[in-house]
Amino acid sequence: MDSLNSEAFELFGQHIIWSDMIGNLLGLAALALGWRRSVWTWPVQFLAGLILFGAFYGHLTGSAGKQVVVMAVALFGWWQWRRRRRDGLAGDGRITVRFATWRERAAMLAAAALGTVGTALLFTAHPSLSWDPWPDAYIFIGTIVAMYAQARGMVEFWFAWLLVDLVGVPLNFANGYAFSGFVYVIYGALVLWGMRDWWLRTRNDARSLLEGAHA
């Protein structure tokens, strides 16, 4: 990890770290695969989380902890998507997506709010865990919610990532992880396109189910 955490190059006065760059490029690839509803989004996300954990550990505790969660949820999501694909729930061989129910949305919002407050209070009580308790807690819990929604094939996953990016981009720039900041800007564009694609996909899947029922 020492070599991965060395400087790769300098861009616009910002020092680009190898682990920061490689991990985020893999994360970008994972997001694109998620957009395409490919099960490979999860192993790529796991590898990205592993590399970024090494980049953040000892500097941004919340962001490092987030990567542990990313790896754990990536394993859960991989299992979920492989199981659902075997069950034939997607007509094109890929995962079927849907909107969350109002109850599921309320549960995720409540979990995000309570989790953020609880984690931030923990970070505040133990300053060694985080230099920025509230933003770190927000990113940490927001990532859990977003990836859980993705694992369940919910369109709301994209909205959750947008909310995480609103804090993640300035936080990465402020702490010297410039490449993370630049990549998260690209994430924003991919999230918007992916959101549109999944949104339209829910209509296509619903239409296919109706046609199958009539047949």
C-alpha cells in the first residue's frame, strides 16, 4: 500500500495519489456496470473499496469505514443479483429494477437520519475516529443506504448517491483527495443518466409483465 499511496502526478496544483486514482476509476467502472444492470458491478465495487480503504485509512476515518461497508454490501449485492438472475426475474438476463414502496422509502429515510446522528455523535465523542464527524457520518450512512437500495434493485439508489455526492465532492477536495473529487463530479453525470435509464426500465419491465399476463 505504500507504493499505491505515493503520488502519481500533479494536476492543476493538486497531488494525485495512485490508490485514490485507481480506486475511483474502478468505482466509476462499477457505477457504469450498475447502470447496465450487470452483476459484475459488485466484484468491481468490492475491489474499488479495498483499494480506497488503503487510501483513506488513517486520514479520513469515516471515508475509510465507508469502504469497509462498501465491501460488505458489495458481497451482499453480488449474492442478491446472482440469486435474482438465476430466478429469471429479468427478461434480458439482467436484474429487474423497480421503485421502492412508500414504506421502504420511509424506512430508508429513518435509518439514514438515525444512523447519521448516531454515527456523528460517536465520531464527536471519539475525535480520533474522524476530523469531520458530521460529513463523515453522512457519507458513511448515505453509502450504506445507497448500496442497500442498489442491491434490492431500487431506482432510489441513484437519488441516494446524488445526496452523498453533494457532501463527498467538497470533502474530498478539502482533504487533498483531488482525484476523488474530480471523479465524483463525473459520478454525478453518470448518476443522472443511470437514474433516467432505470426509471425508463421500470416502465419497460412493467409493460413486459402486463403483456406476459395477457398472454
